[in-house]
Amino acid sequence: DTGVSQDPRHKITKRGQNVTFRCDPISEHNRLYWYRQTLGQGPEFLTYFQNEAQLEKSRLLSDRFSAERPKGSFSTLEIQRTEQGDSAMYLCASSLGREPEAFFGQGTRLTVV
Amino acid sequence: GNSVTQMEGPVTLSEEAFLTINCTYTATGYPSLFWYVQYPGEGLQLLLKATKADDKGSNKGFEATYRKETTSFHLEKGSVQVSDSAVYFCALNSYSGGGADGLTFGKGTHLIIQP
């Protein structure tokens, strides 16, 4: 399967702990996006990479959130000192060049208890 | 800023009924418009797209026309099937300042098709 893959699919963590999610985009895609989706809402844009450069960050991305894409391939999203309000589905998407559509992974569901 | 408004759900229809899900948008620049679908237990999938005014996107019997004058991109299907039951998201991507701003999504419309 050559789609976008995310790991883990589910994560339960205690408040205050750090968590890290991984996204592997479609191999030839140079653009990678992170979104957050809460129940009953559409996905909300968090951040965007073109190759290894992080070019856009939403104001939703607080200082506790950090994303990297060190070699322009896979990406990680880390949340430090998790809060209950961080509970959500975290979605990764990738796209190629100037093509406007993005292809999504199945997401990582985070539950903070 | 960019925003997408779509009709609230759930929308419940009988099989073979005609479907319309309304979507209107506000955007800077020249947006591309999309419908994504999320089937139960699966990730978001691109259903169709339109990149400029008056374009019609179509896929799997679904259609949507990019109407700049009414800032709308309504989703239609002539005869729905039980397998169309899913959550549908209208979205836009507006390139401004030369960058990619990411997709802006509506809240989603849950469609339930009864046999």
C-alpha cells in the first residue's frame, strides 16, 4: 500500500505526559500537512512542510506542539505536557507539487485521561 | 479569512433518492474547492474537486459545480445507495502570498441512506 500511513492509530496517555506521532507520506509527495479533528467538527489545519522546511503554522499550534520533517520524508508531531483538551484525531496528509488536493492518512486518535 | 459552511446533518434519505448537500464558502485569493468523504472507520478520501469558476467536479455519480457568483459548491447525486452513507466534508484551499495555506474544512454532513 502506498498511501499515507500514521502510527500509532490510537494513543491513550495521562495528562502531563509527552506523546509523539509519526506520519509517512506518499513517497513522491513533497508537501506534508498536519490537521486536528475533534468530534463533530471538520479537520483544522495545524502546520505544513514543503520538503524539510516548515512553512506554515496555525495559531492552533501552541508552544507545547512541535513538528519536524528532518529529511523531507516522514514527519513527527510531538505534544508536550498533554492536556485533556488535546484529545482529538490527528490527521496527516500529503500532496505533490502545486497539485491542490491532499491525500490523508487514517489518523492517530489521542485520548488524554 | 477563509471559511466553509455546509448544511448540518444528519441527512437521512431513502435509497435511490436525490441528494443535495449545500456548501458555501468565503475565501481570499482564488480557491480550489473539494468534497472529501469519510466512510465509517476509514480516513478522509477525496471525492471530487474543482479548481476554477464554472468547473464541474464529478466522481462515483456525485457532482459539484464551482459557482463563484454565489460562492457555492453544492454536492449532488441523482440516486443514492446505502453504500453512500458516510460523512461528507466540503473544503477549500486558497493560495495567497505564494504559499499553501492548507485546507479549510466545513463541519461535515453525516449522510444516512436507508434501504
